Amino acid sequence: MTDLELIITQNIHLSGRLWLMRLRAPQIVPSIRGGHFLMLEVSKTYDPMGRRAFAVGDVRGEEILIFYDVVGRGTELMSRMGEGEKIRAFGPLGKRLFSYEGKKHLLLGGGVGLAGLSLYGKELRDMGKEVVFVYGARSAEHLGMLDWLREEGFEYILYTDDGSAGRKGLITEVLREFDTSWTVSACGPKPMLKALKKVVKETGHTLYMSLEERMACGWGVCLGCVVKDPEGNYRRVCWEGPVFRAEEVVL
Ligand SMILES: Cc1cc2nc3c(=O)[nH]c(=O)nc-3n(C[C@H](O)[C@H](O)[C@H](O)COP(=O)(O)OP(=O)(O)OC[C@H]3O[C@@H](n4cnc5c(N)ncnc54)[C@H](O)[C@@H]3O)c2cc1C
Ligand code: FES
């Protein structure tokens, strides 16, 4: 991992609160794998303090794509950055990534959590594996990565809470349609991951989850991102994760 200054080549609004930032990063592109993330310096001042964590959503040539939801001060400042500006980035981070074992992979993304799986999905497909994405959000306008799924030609199933696109209901229910030969990987809000953990207890699927706990340092020092394992020990998501098997952590 390296601390770099990267050039923003594009920063555009996609849909709902989702934005896309493209960064020219030839120095780190060769070492990036699906599930990796970067800590981006969203402000040069103490407002807000600290860097923000973002998954590497995709890699195109020498560029990295960051899909981000504007949810607070830091991401609001990010959305104001323009083409040609520089941004400091620390990474790629993440030691334990998703599993490449098995031939069939079901990838469940809740909202912008899909960005934590998108590059991994491409890797699996390049390896000749069968990949189905399941993408859930509150409503159609929050399915901002749908164009990415279509452009990439992936098979996908959509869910929305209000039924404005795809199926109405909870993304977790989809597991009952796929047998246990499918490995399940997920990234999204904690309530979704908690619900998934419950469902796989019934269905018997192997579930890998990329956790997106709030992070301050991103490299194992501040303990700001810890989760407990079933024995009560703390695990640093940034350092021991961000991907864990469902039974390894308590949510
Ligand atoms: C490994 C990792 C990968 C991530 N990848 C992405 C990504 O690809 N795209 C993306 O949009 N976001 C991603 N996130 C979440 C992103 O880091 C936060 O949304 C961002 O830090 C918010 O910064 P802010 O200053 O705008 O919001 P803040 O002002 O810090 O917070 C605004 C609101 O968002 C909540 N919030 C902040 N961080 C998180 C979090 N990590 N989880 C849940 N709620 C949070 C706060 O509680 C608050 O309610 C990732 C987080 C991690 C740890
Ligand atoms: S964010 Fe500091 S230890 Fe994980």
C-alpha cells in the first residue's frame, strides 16, 4: 500500500445520491483486486477530519472507478471536486478478500455496497465462473449502478423496497432460489448483512461478507473499525478484513 496523489479524470452524478469518480492511478492499478479499498483525503482541512474509505468499484485501463453515495460532509466535498484536481489516496487496502473457490457465485449488493463486489464479479467472470448479481435498494433511483451492470453484460436480479424496479421485497429472500453449490458474497448495510446471516443458517450457503465499518486510519492502528468474533475477541475490519465468513463475526 502506498500514499499517492491521484488525478481526478471524471466526477459525475449518476442517480439518486450516487456519484462516480474516476482516478488516474497507473502506479497501483496492477496490484488492485476485487474487494480492495482506498482511504481518500476528501478535505485538506480539519473539516471533516480524517480520510474516507471507498471500495475500488472497477478498473479501466489506468483508471480506478469509485462509486460513492453523498451521505455527509466528506462525500459532499468529494462531489464538488473537478476534473484535473488531485486527491490523496492511501491503498490499496484490505488483506482478506473474497473467495475464488467454487464455480457459481451469487453476489449480493445493497445500495452502494454493490461497488464492493463489482470488480470481484469481473474477476470471477474472467476466470470462467458463473456469476449472478443481486442488486437491492430503496427505490429505482437508488439503483445507480444498474448501467454499470448492463454495460458489463452481467446477469442480474433487482430488488427495491417499494417495487419501483425489479422485485418488491428483501434481497435476502433470493437465496432460497439458489442451491448451496452457489457461493454467496455480500456487501451492504449492516441490517442486510445481519438478515443474510440468519437466512444462510437455514439454507446452508457459504456466505462471505465485506464489512464497511466506519474507519479512521485504515491500516490497523486506531481500532476504530473493530467488530467482535463469536469468542468476544476484537477483529479490525481494515486489517483482518474487510471480508469475513459469516460465522467469523458478530454483527
Ligand atoms: C471498506 C469500506 C469501503 C467503503 N466503500 C464505499 C463505497 O465504495 N462507496 C460509498 O459510497 N461508501 C463506501 N464506504 C462508506 C464510506 O466510507 C462513508 O459513506 C463515508 O466515509 C461517509 O463520509 P462522509 O464524511 O460523507 O459522512 P459522515 O459525515 O462521516 O457520515 C454521514 C452519515 O453516514 C454514516 N456513515 C459514515 N460512514 C459510514 C459507514 N462506513 N457505514 C455506515 N454508515 C456510515 C454516519 O453515521 C452518518 O450518519 C465504505 C466504507 C468502508 C469502511
Ligand atoms: S480503521 Fe483504524 S484500525 Fe481499522
